[in-house]
Amino acid sequence: MTELFDLPVDSAEDVAERREEVVAQVRDHAGRIARELALLQGGDYGKQTFETDDGEWTVKYEAGDLQFLLFEGRRAETYVVSTHQPPDPEDLAAALADYDAFVAAFNDYVRSLDGVLDDVATDFSEVASTDSVVAERERILGRVREVADQMAHQLARYEGGDYGTYGTRVASNRWELKWENGEASYLRVGGEGGIYLLSQYQPPSAHDVRNLAEDVPAFVAAFNDYVDDLDASLDGVSL
């Protein structure tokens, strides 16, 4: 029985080394194709498939570097280049028999793009300026902020503390002024998910400003009534 374990075992080292050499050469060559595709497609990553008579070749790249090269033939699917295990030597040989056809398909694709942009017009229309709209919006919102800051200052004096809110209804909408350190933090119309007429972030649209600015006087009037009620609540108190 021990004679069985004395049988010679052939080494696969030569085949494995040759496979590594071939795959390294393919990786280098197909890597050039990946870089050209990245230039054409203009992104950090992507993939594209090319058809030949014997199957399909798919190139995937990331940051211009080849991620994998897949050959899908009639009999087998072979990752000629990948980040995982190397291909079977027989499958690799079968795939590489079609490699020249893959390169030719890629070259045909590139040549098909020659002149495709030649007749594209670049004499574009002049772009309209938003300067006047932005200036008018800033003027209106600047005035709204002045009024809101005055209200915030009065609220801070009355309520004390560093921050607070005042809310009321105007024209069926909920208006809420949040103040912080005696200044307006935001003025929101419509409750949660509503429109921020004033905020620390982006300004509202010109349409929203137009629709809401005309209700600001009513909001101020409601605030004044609120203050008058506070004043009246102390009438008759004597010490």
C-alpha cells in the first residue's frame, strides 16, 4: 500500500507561472483600453461590452484602471483579468484565441466616433442675467429682515433668554418667527415643510417672495396686537 504514496506528482509551477505572465500582459494591454474608455465616457468608473463572432468581451474600469476583463463565449464565461482568482489555463487559452477580435471591435468603436462632433454648433445664445431679479429680492428680503429683527429684539426683551419663537396665523397660513440672541433666526410660512421667507441658508424663490411679502404687514400687525394685549394685561395693576 505504501507504494501508492511513492508515485510521482507532476509540478504545476511552470503552468501557473506562464499563466501569470500571460495574464499580466493582458492586464497591461487591456488596461490601455480601459483608460481610453474612461477618457471617452468621462467618468470615474464604468463598463462597456464589445461583441465578436465568438462571444462578448466586457471591460470594467474604475478611476481609469482596469477592474476586470470578462469573456463570455459560447461554451464558457471566463474572467481573463479580475481582482479574484486567476482563470483556468484552458479557459484562458480559449478566450485569448478571440482577443484580437475584441481589440478590433474596440478600435472599430473608437473609429466610429471620428467626426461625430464636427457639425455640432457652438454658437450659443446669450445667457440672460438674473442681476435685477436678485437685487430686487435682496432689497425686499432686507426690509423683511429689518422688521423681523425689530420683532425679535422686542421678544427677547419681554421673554428673556437667548432664543424663542413667536407664531400666529395670517391669511390661513401659519407664520413662525424664531429669534436667537435678539435677532431673527428664521421666518417660516406654512409650518413644518413650509417656505422659509428668512433663513440662514438659501433664499426663497422670487415667486415665493412675491406671494408672501404682501402678507408681511399683516404679520407685523398681528404681532403688534399681541404686544397690545400684553400691555393691556397689566392695566389696572397698582402698587
